[in-house]
Amino acid sequence: MRKVFVYPLVIAGTAAAGLVATGSAASAHGYVSAPPSRQALCASRAVPDCGPIQFEPQSVEGPKGLRSCDGGLSQFSVLNDNSRAWPARTVGSTATFTWVFTARHRTSNWEYFVGNTRVAVVDGGNAQPDAVVSHQVDLSRFPGRQTVLAIWNIGDTPMAFYSCIDLNVGGSGGGTTPQNPPTTTAPPSTTPTTRPPATTPPPAPGNNAGGTWATGTAYKIGDEVTFQGKRYRCRQSHTSLAGWEPSVFTLALWLPV
């Protein structure tokens, strides 16, 4: 368990088991998959007409220090649009946030904000995280409908990854607009790392089509697999790990068909 710092609320950090990636690594990064972040909702089509973020929910990368859902990236500006009636997940006084990483950068820390108030920070120890990492955050001071901004600060670059999650804390609240949406801060001149465009739907199935998903398998873009009775198509080439199952938790890698 990583050392957890409280600022100012109590949290606990846990890491789900993950294996070291081998073979062709996914050209992706990370995002909050549960409770579903705005980019996860777009990728699952729970919120329609999101633009390019639906194809790369893991790619909201911008300079450290921002307080915006889109990481300062104009192509993902839909994530800042509070008029979209983002579905809010009902939680208790605490919430467990699960990150999925498809490129496991060394980590400085993870931060959680409600509005402009930092409610928690988890030390990353400048180490490579597991494929799936969860943090329990105390939100008892913020009942009702809220938008939580979760930030993954990379340890060896000036960049960070951003996810906004809409919640009904304590099972109360309502409406379609968060009480404390994060404010948008103009990004500095730092240029995000280059990533391939991902605005085109995946191609036809590849050579591994027809099989059942398994760990330790090299999948190519277009491969189709069956998992828990459902069919999925590979969105990015990768070697599968425990925690990267083709489900709502790994929309960066798999798309339901």
C-alpha cells in the first residue's frame, strides 16, 4: 500500500494487482474508469456526440497545475460542458476511484479536487503504478451533487492526466449541473506529448478474431474476443494484463460490438 497523505480529509490508497506489460504496448495513458468519468461515459456511449474523446478516453493529458476537465485540450472541450447533463453516480460519504493505466508512467502523485478545493492527495513515490489502482476518498464535507476532478501527476515529465467524475455524494442532490464544477485554467506553453489521432472507428477484425479473452495475449487493432458472454473489438494493440479485461473498465483498449 502506498503512503497516503491527508489534505485535509482522510483517504486510503489501494492498488489492484497488475503485471508488467510485454510485447506491443498500448499507445495510451490513463483515466478514471469507476465511478465512470466523463470520458468513460463518452467512450461507452452513455453520453452521445462527444467527439474524439469517445475514441481515446485515456488521452486527456495536459500540463500540471490545471483545474479543467479537458486538460486544456480544445479537441476534448466537451468534457468542460456542464450543460451536457452528465449522469451522476450515487455514492456514500466516501468514494473509491479506480484508475486504469495503459501506459504506466512513473507517478509523482494523484490529486482529487472538488471545485478549487483539494480534498485528497496520494503519493506515487515516483514509481510505476500497477495496471489498475484504486483510491478511497472521503467526501463527507461535500454532500449533494458534485464534480470531482481527479489528476494523475507524472513523475518524470511536466504533464498530468485529468478526469472529471460527477457524483451524488451521500445519495442526495440532483439536477444536471454540478455545484462546484472545476474552473478552467489556461495551460502554459508546455506541449503535450505526441499521440496518434484516434478519431476513426477501429478497422475490421484481425487474426485473433473469434477467441475468448485471456491474459498474456498479444492483441492487434481490430481483433475481436468474447468476454463474459459479450463481444469486444480491440481499439489499441497491447499485450493483455489482469485488470485489462474487455469491459467498461478498459474502454481505452476494447469497444463493445
